[in-house]
Amino acid sequence: MAVLKVIEVLSNSEKSWEDATKKAVKQASKSLSNIRSVYVQDQSASVKNGEVTEFRVNLKITFEIE
């Protein structure tokens, strides 16, 4: 039987929400093993002078506990 844990992570990117998600998973995988899935809970963006300057995501990362 597998035991799974869920953590909440925030990430940002100047490129896209997808890039912010990939950056979060890459960083989390440095200290977590057996990541099973990621759920994008929320998305937002920063705007400056009428232009989007930063994409932000709030993620839930699920991983298996050994």
C-alpha cells in the first residue's frame, strides 16, 4: 500500500504559467522523490504599465512517502 503526501508550492516565471509549473516541479524534485502528480490550484499574473510581467502558480504536489 502506498502512502502519499501533498504539499503546496508557489512558483513564478516571466515566460508562462506552464514554465512556472515546470520550475516548481524541477525545484521540488531536488528534495522530494517519487513525485506522482501536480495540481495547479490557482494562477495569477503581475501587470506593470499594461503588460504582463510575471506569471504565478499555486500548486499542490503529490509524492509517495517511502
